[in-house]
Amino acid sequence: MRLNKNIGKALLEARLRLKMPLDVVIESLKDEGLKYNKGNLSRIERQIISCRADLLAALCKIYEIDANDVLYDQAKKTKNK
């Protein structure tokens, strides 16, 4: 497994899959004890700034995804039978 260079993109895809607006995510982060604004979260999703570990953990919890799926490229290898 290689470290995923597209963490922000993976987080954006997870949020969009859940059809969760940024406002809802920001409120959910407050429940997790984190203060972020829509601008910063948007910059993370657009890969302009990096994502801190505490934020990544909270977002994975909110989006109900495994952090390993976000952190690492897990290219699926198919076998030809």
C-alpha cells in the first residue's frame, strides 16, 4: 500500500456520497470538539492545505469510513482466470 496523495479528494467524495453539505459537517465537527469553518474544509477537499490527524479522524467518524481507506491507495488487483 502506498500513502494516498489525494486525501482531500477522498474526503470530498465521501461527503458527496452522503449528500452532506459543508454546514452539516461543520456542526458535526463541533460535536466532536473541533472548530473549523467551511473555507478551511473546502481547501482541504481541494487539496490546497493538508488535513490534520485529529480532523481526519473526526471526518472519518462523521462519514462512517475507515481512515485506512482514505490514507492509503488500495488499488484492487484483479486476477485473470
